[in-house]
Amino acid sequence: MFQRVELIGRLGADPEVRYLPDGTPVANIRIATDESYRNEKGEKIEKTEWHRCVSFGKMASVIGDYLKKGRLIHVEGKLHTRKWDDKDGITRYTTEVQVRGMKMLDFKKEEDSEPCPNEKPTTSNIDADDDVPF
């Protein structure tokens, strides 16, 4: 059997990055997706769904370093449901997307930010007379 989830949406908050006891980074993000349609009366209906996403390792580091609230991203992964007991002993469940791949879809550069890792470098500021190290 096969399971795959793809979402395109905006981050609802900055990523939360934690570390497992062995030092592995874990990033949690919330993504909002929306849709709009007209009901039988012709009224426009807008609906937003919120999705919990989690990533581990290098992907979690990239997410923590480059993503901020409001960024438009595409994530690909699989659904996973976790079960735990809260402090009152009540069993709780949550379903989240375990992220396997991610692309940043808006390339707005901030003055003091580093370029996004999946942006293509530009060559407009390279002079023909400059020494190229290759």
C-alpha cells in the first residue's frame, strides 16, 4: 500500500524547533490551506483548514533556518497519528503530516536574510574580468 500527502499553504506561525536526546532536530509547523466556493444561494464561502506537520533531521534544520510565519510552501509527506496520555491521564490523539520534502514557493528576500536553499543563484553581478575560481 502507498500513502502520500501534498499540501500547498502558508505557515501560521514560525517553526518550532526542538532537539531529541540524541541531538536530532525536530521541527513542527502549522500550514493553512484554503478554498472558496459558492453555495446554492450563490454566496461565496471561504474555508480554511489547518494542518500539523513535523520533520526530522536535516529537513527540520532547513525549516527552522529559512521558514517564517506567512511563507508559502509546498510539503510532501505521509500521515501519521500519535497517541499519548495527557497530565490528567486522558488518552489523546493527533494526526500530522510527516514531511519528506518541502519547497519554498515565495522568494521574497528580506534585507538581512540569507537566500533560500532552493533558489537559483543569479549571475548578474559577475563581471567578465573577475577571476572565477574554476
